[in-house]
Amino acid sequence: MKNSKKKILIVEDDPTFLLLLKTWCQKNEYVPVAVSTVEAARQEVTKNPIDLIITDLRLPDSDGIMYLTWLKDQRIEIPVIMLTHYADIQTAVAAIKLGAFDFMEKPVNHLILKEKVEAALNSKQNADDEKQKVEHSEALSFKHNKQETVVGNSLVAKEMYEHIMLVAPTDLSVLVFGETGTGKEHIAKLIHEQSKRNQSPFIAVDCGVLSKELAASELFGHIKGSFTSAISDKVGVFEEANGGTVFFDEIGNLPYDVQIQLLRTLQERKIRKVGSAKEIAIDIRLICASNEDLAKAVKEGTFREDLFHRLQEFTIEVPALRDRKEDIELFSNFFREQANRELSKKIEQISSDTVAILKQHSWSGNLRELKNTIRRAVLFATGNTLLPEHLPLFSKEKNEDISVLFNEKEEKQRILSALQKSGGNKTIAAKMLNIDRKTLYNKMHSYGIEVG
């Protein structure tokens, strides 16, 4: 890589250290641009092309974290290496979350700095190339399990995508927050597949089914005869996933005693099988998911605070579907194509009226609910287009926080249509409308519908 034209902005208020960095840049054929305040650094990146920023954390008029925040708000995509005398993991993680490429403690080793500068400049070039590809695409997507998986066009979806691409190449532990049905395990798989561990196993663990008695055996393995039912040696999750990624779903359900064992494993990077005195070195990346407030669980004493801080080196929040309604049509068509393959159907499109109804629904079950709704609609559709009559009846009785989607005339017509298609069988009609029999009877009575 020819680096003679690469411009590096140095933000440093210590004159001696600033001179050292300028000299280092010149010796390595970079073009240094030196400023001593955040305000001057802001002006520089808005006026002139800059390839890389090296900034001190502590500055006279602000700090490096605030500068990173400003860069992110302005959508200025320049790699940043942060330097400080006051390095600590929390500051490093904060910097990385805000988009810093790397974090170094003073005094700086010049050989390491050179490696990081070259890596940052290469990352910028790769990011520029990737951005050009994305701009030609209607929606951001991944190749996931050999199938294209839609991420979305909304701002919250794009921000989540950026966070995934930022953290995936690292070995930071990731905590994924999101409501039920938002696809937290899917996000974990995306992180794994975009990481350097993608040729090694990805193993998911449902913490809700891990009992206190069997958890140690499941996670760490056991040797034959270590307890009554141990009739043979067992390889645990950590050993099986060695070199890859372990995903703990609903980590808040992990038994308290097992939390202690997990923390020890993460700190020592070693496991010991049940009944064995031998320690086994492991190399895994941990991703956890939760739909509950773990900070609240810490206060209530059901989740260890030290484990909580160890797990949340980097957090990703998966948005609820109601907060990304501009993605509903995109996902609906994606699920329509999936359902076509699964059900051997040929539904070619979704009508605009149907899309409008889908966008009005609150989707308390998020993507999982939408997928099931579209699959059901595809199953019942007879033409080549999904119409409102193919959707379930999103009733107020079924979900009181949902706005009424149909006026009385439309709702009555849909009930009559379902009863006609079912031959007057109320049980089948209720299933077609995705409501229970009691709700159907109440609505029939309300609309004066009688079936002989």
C-alpha cells in the first residue's frame, strides 16, 4: 500500500508528544495534520480529506469520546485510534462502541502503532469498497446459511448492521438485547459468520432449560463414573465449540451457581470436566442474549454483577418491529418467498392494501409473528397475490394494545367469508381468522350473523 499521500490528523495538546507523532508520521511517509483541540479537529475533517485520526482522550476543550460521538452524529466515517495515559477497559469499550478502530495506552510503542495505523487505513479502504457495493443494493443483507437474509432499510436496522460489522472481527463478548421474536439468535449467528471464527462451530445454549444439577455436565462435560448416570465420557459445549462461538440464549435464566462457573471459565479460559482433575484450555467467543433488564436482575440479586460487566463488553439492541415499520414490506416479501418454497406455492406479490394493514399492526411477537402471519396467508391464498382477506383477524380481544385495523363493515365481511369457506364450521373459521371460538361467537352475535 502506497502511504505517501495518506493524511493523518493528530489531535494532541501535549507539544512534546505532538512533535513525536508528527516526526513519526513523516518518517513513515504519512502526511501529519496537527491540532490541539476538539474544535479545531472538527473544522479540519469538515474542510479537508483525512484518512485517519489519532486523538488523545483528554483534551483542553473536550475529550476524545465526545469527538467520536460528534463524528458518528455527523456520519463522518474516518478510522480513529485513541491514545491516553488513563487506559481502562470501560473507556476502551466506550470508544470502540462509538466507532474507534483501536485504543492504545501511552507511551506508545512505535512498531505497534505502525501496525495499527496500517490496519486502520486498510479497513477504511475495505469499508469504502463495501459501501459502494451496498449503495447498489436495495436493502442491506447477509449471506446466512447459504440463504440471503434481509436486514432492512430503516435507520435503526442500518445502525444495528454497522454495530455487527464493527464488533464481528473482534473477540469482544457481545450482549444482545431485544424483545421476544426479534431474532436475537439470528444476530448472534451473523456476528459469528462475519468473524474470524466462522469456520469453527457455533453452538447455541438455551439457558432456560439448564438445570442447576446438569448444567456443569452440559457446559463442561464429564468423565465416565463421575455421577450415577455418567455411563460414558461426555464432551461439553465449551470443548465442542473450541475455536468458535458459544451463544447463551436468555442468559438471565442461568442458575446462579452456574453463573459463578461461567465467570471463572471466561476469566481463566480453562474448563474442568465433572469428575476430572485435569484442566482443558479453551478458546471461545461468547455471545449472550436477553429480553429482560439484566441491570435490574443484578440489583435484585438474581444475576452476578461481575458476570454482567464481563458479558457486556459490547451491546447490540435489536429493534422491535413496531420501531422499524418501513421494513415491514421488505420482510413480508422475504417471508412470502420463504413460504412459497416451503409450501410449494407461487404467490408473486402482496397488495398495497395488505401492506397497509401489516404496517398498522403492533407486532408484539415481532419478526416471528410476522413470519407466521405471512406463511399462513400464503397457505390460504388462491391467486397470485396476498390480499387483506388472507390475513388473520387482528382482533382487539386477542391483543388489547392493538389498534382496530378494520371498520365494522370490513370485519363483518371477513367473518362471513371465513364462514363460507369453512362450510359454516365455526372452529375452522376461527382458525382461518386467527382468533378463538369465543371471540368469533361474540363478533357473530355483535354483527347479527347466524349460521344454520
